[in-house]
Amino acid sequence: MVENLIRPAKLGLKNYLFFGSLEAGSNHALIYTLLANCRIHDLDPEGYLVEVITRLPVDATPEQAAALTPLRIAAERRAAAGSSEAALSQADHPVRRQRS
């Protein structure tokens, strides 16, 4: 099980030596971490990147970017699913009238 988890990092180990610069390696590590976090939080990595690109303004602040981490987007989706489930369950049950 652990072997399968570390396989992508181990297979890329030699390739990581040829990024060309320290900045390129740092950028790759950031993207690799974002995509790994997407998988951890059951988000489609491609869908996550599309959502972030569409929601992030051009002149975004660090706070705005921090609000779009995989953890926060997954939490938003869980909250939205919870509220829609609550709305559906309330719609399924008729409101009982109180006796006067």
C-alpha cells in the first residue's frame, strides 16, 4: 500500500534533477502539492484548477489565493451539499400545523 503511495515521487526522482533552475523546482513542488491535496480531499485536480483560475482575480491578494486551497474548496462543497440536503429533507416533510 505504501509503495503505491510513494511510486509517483520515486518514478519522477531522476526527472526532478533536470528542472533547469531552483525556481522551476520550487514551482513544480507547489503544483505537485496542490494536486496531491486535491486527491486527498476527493477533488478532481483538473476541475479544481479550472475553478481556481475562474474564481481568482487577476490582481489577487495572498488572502484571496489562500481562500482557494483544496481544503477550503472541499469544505465549501461539503457545506453546500449539506445545506442542499437539509433543504431537500425539509421539502420532503410537510409542515405540521400547530393546534390553537
